[in-house]
Amino acid sequence: MNVDPKSRIFVPLDTPDLDAAVQITRTLKGHVGGVKIGKEFFTALGPAGVARIAQEGMPLFLDLKFHDIPNTVAGAVRSAIAMAPMILNVHAAGGSAMMAAAADAAGEEADRLGVPKPLILAVTVLTSLDETDLAAAGVTGTVEDQVVRLARLAGSAGLDGVVCSGAEIEPLRAAMGADFKLLTPGIRPLWAAAGDQKRILTPAAAVARGSDYLVIGRAITGADDPVAAAEMIGDELANAA
């Protein structure tokens, strides 16, 4: 299946300023696949802010990383479905029952509201963490071991895929198959700074390894010309296909 390269790109709206977020969304519409709404935006602006962004007609990745007891997460997912995200995520560390509750709630509520069911993805290991960080938290083994372990758990619970760094794309593809969705943050073109991400990859390399969706922030939003930056990345992805 041919995929429009730019449709893979989600740009984070990491701001509590609604006007700025609307401007970013409006500017990048047609040049990227969608926008990612995380905890900074959501805590400041809530569902009303999400609804305002949705008016711009861009697909939404609601990046709230739900992690709680199964009943609480199911309720949060049902509330989130009303915002009609394309992608919604939970923490795999919440366990199999929690993830299954999220998947079931998403399907039931989407059917009830007559909206498309979003992809439900599990966060495996945050891209700001490495093996030293995991060891300090009592997790033995490599980052790759932990990511694959959590991905298997997510798949068995009925989730659509996981959020993972570029370093784990290939082992996840081998373990989970071609249909399991992989969304990769920590993506930086060669011409952008790494920032606070420790496990990063270029956009073309991430897609070549098998990632379906990429979160690319500062390389686009921090550019002098965000549209030109997005187009440059889209061209890079097209040429790598």
C-alpha cells in the first residue's frame, strides 16, 4: 500500500497558548499528517482546546499516556473518544487488564458515538530513558528487551501498536509482524539538534526500518520556516521510499 510520506508526520503542539497552537496547526495543514496534543496543552486548555484544534481539520494524536487502574483508564478513554482522535495512547506498564479495558472502551464508545475508533497504542519505554535509567528503576535487561516484552503484552491485550524509539523498530517488527503499528518519537533530521532525547533516528531511517508514524517537533516548529522544514522532511521520506 502506498502511503503519502507526509501523512506519517505528527507535529506536537507543546504550548499552553491556544492561539499559537491554532496558528501552528493552520500553517502546517496539508504539509504534515496531523498534530499531537500532549499534557502541557491538555492541562492548560482541556477538551475545549482540543475541539478548537479539531476545527482546523487535522488528524489528532491525543498523547495523554493514560496509566491507572483498568476502570479509571476505561472511563478516561471513553471521554477521549468524544474528541475523535486518530491515535490515543496508554502506558503499557499499566498491565494487560488495563490495556484490554482501554481497547474495549475505545471500540464500544466509538460505536456508540458513530465515530472512527482510534488507534490505541501503548507507550513502552520513554525515549528520554536509556538502560542506566531503567536499571536505576529496577528494570533488568536491555531497553530492547523491555520494549519487546511490553509490546507483546500490548498486542495480547488487543492494542493496535506501540510507541517506541527508532532503535527498537526492527526487533518489534520481527516480534510483532507487519500489521502492528509503530509510532516513533525522538525523530530528528540530520540538520536538527538532538535536544533531550537519548535514542533518536532520522525520519528516513525510521521509516526504512518500519515505523508507521513519526513525531517531529522542534525540527519543524522551531524552524524559521516551518512549512519549508516540513516539506524538506516529506521529500526526505519520499526519496527514501
